[in-house]
Amino acid sequence: MAQQSSNSNRPKLSEKGLLTPDNCVVALIDHQPQMLFGVSNFDRQSIINNTVAFGKAAKVFDVPVVLSTVETKSFSGNMWPQLRAVFLGQEPIERSSMNSWDDKNFVAAIEKTGRKKIVVAGLWTEVCVAFDGYEVYVVEDCCGDVSQLAHDNAMKRVIQAGAKPVTSMSVMLEWQRDWAQKGTYDAVMDIVRTHLGAYGIGVEYAYTMVHGLPATKFAEYIVPAALAAHK
């Protein structure tokens, strides 16, 4: 089902026609190995990076997240370990249907949140269709498809149906809205420095060279021991 973090260090934002942490639910659909293998319209490493960053942002802002996978054992494989690490303890809703909205458990998880705005990302882009009665935002840089034509046609279809294209960074910054919100500021900056390329390097430079703060330290890399199966 949907999972939320326990961060309560943020004020309630006015909507003003925008996404807020209190008016939407995130759906991450079919971020699985076999689905990623078929993507050819977008850099696959970037999709992984963007999706992990987006998942972290959802946790920072207490946004409920529904995870779903399709045919895990027979075809698609497990949800990416990088993404599972963000949502430890939350089991994805397993489906046989290609369209997640055809699965009663997925629909029930969305409905349980009581929210009418869905921020959705998935592989392939065609998963982002037919969310009847909801306002849909498609996180395009966390999606991909078998060809540019397939992706473009899927995006045209969801836009014609009323969906709004967004990016992982635009949603995170819409949730933050005001840099004076210090309860989430440092967590957002951590995501920026870790995942957002040149923007993150710029923030790191400003922190260390302009403000005199210590350099960011990431977890030490430990060389994995050889697996028994390889001995």
C-alpha cells in the first residue's frame, strides 16, 4: 500500500493551482529490469537516477507513494534495488495487467489516500493512461519507452486526456515552493547534490567556496566480498 515518511517539519502550502505535499499521491509503476531493457528513447541510467531522486523527494515531503510491479517472477524481474532502498519495507503491488488502473489492488491503494491528484511515473510510458476521475501529472524524465515514437505518442495521448507533463525536479521544487521552509531545505539540497548533476555541483561549490561549509561526505565505498557462488 502507500507509504509515507514521518517528516512533520513543513508548513501546509496553499494550492494556487499547484502540486503540494498534501494534495497528491505518487505512483511509481514497473521500474523493473526487463522493462528498462526495452527503453531506447532516453538514457537508461538517467531514468534510474531521476526516479530514485523523485522517490527520495516524495519521502522528504511526506507524500504517499504507491509502488507497483508487473509479472515480477515470469518476465519483468524485481523492482530496481536502488529504488527499493528508498522504500524499505514497502512491498510493491504485483499485477498481471499491463495497465495498472485495471488492477483492483492498485486502484484501492490510490483511493485509500483520498487524493485526486496523481503524480505518476512508469515504464513504459503507455502505463500512464486512463486514470478516470483524477488529475494526472506525468513525470516524464522518470519514464521511457521502446522508441521515441512510442513515447511521444503516449505523451500526446495523456496530454490530450488532460494530463500535465512534469519532471522530477520540477515536482520537488513545487513541493518545496519557498527556500524559507527550513524543515525540508537540507533534505532537498541533499537530493540536489546527490542526483542533479551540474545543478548539484553548483550547490556544492556554493556551500563550500562561498559559505565556507564542509564538503559533502558520501558513504564510504566498501569493496564487496566475493560471493560464495563465484568461489
